[in-house]
Amino acid sequence: MINKITRRSFMGASAAAVLAGGLVYPSNAKAQAAKDVPNIIFIHVDQMSLLDSIAAYGAKYAATPAIDRIVKNGTSFMQSYSTDPVCCPARASWWSGTYSSENGVVINNTPCHSDTPDLSPIIQAAGYNTYFAGKWHVPGKNVRSLFHVLHEGSWWGEITDSEVTRSARAFLRNYNDEKPFFLAAGYLNPHDICITPSTEFDRAQDAQGKKTPRYSAEGILSDSDIPPLSEAHGYDKREPNIHIAMHRGLIDKPKFSQWSDELWRMHRYNYHRFIEMVDNEIGLLLDELERSKWRDNTLLIFSSDHGEGIGRHFSLGKSTLYDEVVKVPFIIATLGDALEVRKDVRDSKHLVSGIDLGATVCDYCVADGSKLPHGRSLRPLAAGREVADWRTYLYAESSVYMHMITDGRYKYVCGYEEDGEVSGLPAGADTHSIGVEQLFDLINDGDEQNNLAYHKDYQETLKKMRIVMREEEGKRLPLRKITGEAGLEFMKTNTEMIRKRKYPKNYPVV
């Protein structure tokens, strides 16, 4: 079987197959596919924000010719959100059409419930062969039981993303089954940015109580090479308590309070370099598709599981509900002209989410997506057809205790609190107390600097958003206690920290 041979032998076999007329990839399709359905390649990256990441969208300090090429050849959804902006929860939602509070993957390394749906068998039942290369990271689900695995993912994109590309390129050269294929190519970068903060901090020199990088002083980089400090570097300190506990330097290392402006700028610089690394890999894959016989009838879907703090709101990393972290690219494209996909279009009207991936794939595959509880197909939007009853509000979760809704104008974030002993049940208005809230006017305050939840003129808007939040939570499947020690320990540890430090549960209305 293909998933048991090594990368070296696989590439050797691939090269030999070119001369011998092709190798046979194992089939896992369960039926005959519908006529004229496309092949699908889902290219997914890790930790790429919709903001300040893609040159075609206006990023000034990152060169992204490959992703720009996808943008030019497709429809970009500019109101695209992660379901839960951290690796495992977001990915579990992709493949199951469920939210983290429903499937149990509320933080990394917490296993999903055993009955969580799976997209791959659904499209196999519709006649598709399914293949996977790269990062999976869905605890409780064995990728090898769901896909034919071409390459196993790793935790260091700079070293192993190239192996994902080589495996995917060899697949395109040699696939010769008559059945359509679904290929997921999972790249790790720009996730390597998670590795650099402590290293940068340790290597920086102390200057007046702040850590300052040496690059400019030693002439390695000029100041003009390094992005400026983000205009959204400041933040309104009235934040949900779980956010404060996780992101304000109290439990993180290094402490943000010791970062100089120059160190924050270097973090942005490094982030852009990791974006360029993965863009190069994507470019090689696109070139291979362009040369292949699959070019005209292959659909491309490009997205990221979550974004990155990139110095906005005095933060880095993930697990927040600010736009730089929760808004992610989502593009439907094709290099050819046979498929009904609008090209070089940016859709800023429709609210879309990672929860929509499964429904979209099922629509293109003519598969029965009824087992996926949530999500809407983006196919008609990519084709330019209006959908009269598209969602008015988009819902997302983070860190068990934070929920978010937005209508595109206002964003409401509710921070929930434990009333007593931690039960292990995911948070919600019916089971937990409302703590600190956030309300942002995304039109007039795009950098999310002013929390309007405690402004007297916005109390009616706040009340309305609370009602909508309860309605959106009510659409979830019946919730069950989180399984696995990691999730329960996360809830207990952070609840104890919040109580010990006596974080405020609300603020006065002024």
C-alpha cells in the first residue's frame, strides 16, 4: 500500500513510473462518481492571518506570488473566520462540520468524541479517492484510517513542508485512476513563527529594561527591511478573563512587558519570512498542476486553520478572537476555465467559516453531506449566484470560555465564567455566567481598539447581540463533557488562576 512505503522509495517509484507508464494508486472510493465532477485539492496552511499576510490583499512586507496566483484565479472570501482559532479545534471543525464544543476538541490535544463525523468517508461514498499529505493534527482521529496518506506531517515546516510538496507533485504526475480524487496538502508554515519568540528574546540585548534585537545595530538588516510597529499594537484592557490569563504575559514566556518595539517589529519580519517559505512550496505545487492533465478539471481550495497575533493588540500566537487571529484566508479557485468559478473576485459581503469546508466539498463532489451538522456550501457564491438566505451572523469559539458572533459590522465576544466546581462541560449561556464582554464596531474601529460593551450609547446593541449569541449557541448539538485530561486540566488551571488573581468580572458602564 502507498501509505507504507518511505518517502525515498516513493519518490524513486514515482520517477520510475514516469518511464514505465504510471503507478497505480490504491482506490478507496465506494461508488461510481457523478458525471463531470472535479478533482479537488485542498491546500491548507497553519497560522496564516487574513491580515498582513498576502501581497494580493495589501501585505507590504511579504512576497506571495503563489498565493497571489490562487487569488487571481478564484474567489476570495474576505469575511472568512476560523471556527476556533487554534490548530486542533479548527481542523476538527474542517473535517466534521461541528464546532469544538460539540466535537470535544476544545483545545489542542483533547480528543474528539468517538461519534464525530468524518468528511473523507462521505466523499468516498460518492466515488472519490481521498489522499492526504502533511499536517493532520485532529486528536482522536487516525488519518490513515480515513485517507491514503502520501506523507506524514511533522512539527517543523521549514524542514518538512518541502516533503509535502514532493509527495503531492509525484501524486499529480502519476495518478491514473478513472475516479476523481480529493487531495489535501497540509503545510505547516507559517506556524514556525511559534518557535522564534523565545529564541529572539534570549538572543536580544537588554536596553533600558527592554529586549532589543541586534540585527539593525550589527548591520544585518536595515531599518527599512523591518515592518513598522502595527497601528493596532495597543488594546482596550477590558478583555475576557481567559484571554488575560493566556495572553498577557502572566503565564507565557517570554513576558511581553520586556519586549521593545524593535522586538515586536522583528516578530512581524520573521512571520513574513515563514509565509514566503510556504508560498514557495505552494508555487511548486501549482506549477505541477499547471503542467498536468488535471489542470482544467481541478478545483483548488485554499485556507488556514487560524491566524497569528503579529504584534497587534500587544500579542502574538493564536487562541484569541481579534481579527488578526480569527480571520483567515478562504479561496475557491481553478487554474483552468472548465469549472464555474469567478476569478480575481473578492467577496466582502458573505460571512463564511471553516465550518463551511465540508458542505462546500460535498456540493462539488455531489456527496450526501447530511451527516455534517453545520456549514453552508460556498459553491454558488464562488460561481456568482446569489443565495437569498445566507447567514446574517457568524459564530465562533475560543479557549472553551470565549464565544463570538459578528454580523460584519459589530463583533460581540462573550467571556464565560465558572460559577462553582469545573464540570468539564463546554461553556454557554445556559450553563455558565457571563463575565467580561467585548463589542467592537468593525466599520468605524477596524483595529478593535475601543470596547463598546461598557459604553452607555451601545447598551441596546449589546442586548441584541446577547440574544443572538444565545440563539446561535442553541443551534449546537447537545453538549457533552470534555474527554481527556488535557481539556479538563486547562479548564481547572485557568479557572483557579482567574479566581486567585481576582480578575474583574465586568466594568462600569460610562
